[in-house]
Amino acid sequence: MWRKRMQDFSRSAGKSHAPLFAPLLFGVSAQIESITPEAMAHDPTKLRKNVGELRRVLGLNAVYCIAPGEAEAQAIGPVGSEISPETVARQESIAASLEAVHQWQADTSEPVIIAAVHGPAMLLRRLRASGGDASDETSLQHIGRGLAAIVRVFAEAGVHVVQFHDDAPSDEAVELWKGALGTAGNVARFHRVSPVLVIRGGTIDPWPAQAIPCPTREQHPGALSRLHGRAWSAEPSQWSRLPGEEAVERIVTTVAEIRDDIEIGALLGDVRRIRED
């Protein structure tokens, strides 16, 4: 059911339903085997077991195969480096995530599988921090191709949603940013994968058509004119009640990854609280 709903979401179709509750939970699941999030992210079996077990404990319908981090920038590389689905799939964390996706595809409970990655503005910032001095146009074209390759390998592996976690671009680079976002978003939609945009720092008005908007209440308090999601705080104690069947949002996620040191018992208490009738 939920997988079909997310496919419909990618096409702005389908009947109204209560939103998929998919807080960005990844590193916290490493607590289950008392390993570091980094070690888990490099081991597909541990990744699948830990993230899957946390999903079971919390009673969720979605799992994350990857969270925004170093992997995307490493896979894309500096401007001028080779980019292809084959090259990005060789990055260690991405390779582990892809194998975990294959394992989840065989899960009879059919969880919605989500890949969360940095968006173009964040990747441009990382490129600049590493010494890249190519123009914004050249850099964002490179980033767009790299994100498209990453989205393609995840889509072909079987994910159902791709979340771009980004900062608002500068006014000067906004059209170039949209181009990079659109390159990756088009690949997602081709595979009937929902490309969801979460903007952590600042906002943008209007939200770009290149991805499905997922604003916070502060960024946009009411319903948008098209299908969208909603981003909640990354602090679970600040979560409110989950919307019901009449919700205008199709997915509720968090504006950033929930910190990996939060106690799972406390997290379970917050999940139960927001679902109380």
C-alpha cells in the first residue's frame, strides 16, 4: 500500500491519505548493536538489520538506506572528474546502502525505502570548502550530473523516495541550482520515485517545480497549491500530533537527521505520543 502511494506521489496522483510518517532516522539505529553509525553505514547487513529493527520497534512504515553525509560529495568528486552510475556506486557507503536496498526489497513487510542525500547548494558549499574554484555554472552542472547518477543507482536498486536535504541557494545561483535539482529530479520521476526537497537553512519562494516541496510550518504554514510533504523539527520532543486521513501532506519527515545519541526509549515515547487518539 505505502509503496504504491509513494509511486503515486511522484506523479502528483492518487487519493488523499494520512501522511507517511518518515522521520530521518539512520545513525540512531546503530545503538541496537552498540556500534558506531560510521561502521554501520559501511556494512550492508548491519545497516539493514539495525535500521529495520528500529523501524519495527517504532512501528514505522519507512526505512532510510542512507542519510546526508560525506558519501555524496566523495562519489561526485571534483569538477572534471568522471561521473557515471558505475563510479558513484563504488563509493563505500553508497555501495553498502544499495546492497541494503536489495535486501529490503525481499522483505515481505514491504517498507518504503528512502535515500536521503545532500542537495545541490550543500554540495556546492562542500566543493568550495575542498578548494574547488570552478564557476557556479560549471560546478552546479557537475553536481547535477553527479546527483542524477546517484539517484539513478538508488532508483534502479528499488528505493521509493529520494530526499534532497539542502540550504536555500543564493539569489545569484538560484536558476543554476534549479537546473541541478531538476536533472536529478527528472531521473527520479522517470523511475516513479518521489523526489522530495527539504530546505534546512532559510527558504525559497516559490518552491521549485523540480522537486516535491516539503516545507516546515515556518517556511509555509498552510497548504501549497500542489501535492507536498511537511518537514518537522529534528527534535522529537517538539513533534505535534500526526495529521489524519484528511491531511494535505503526503509525507511527514524531519528537517534534518535525528541525532544518533537520542535514547531509543525516549524516541519510542514521542512516536507513541503523536499517535494518541
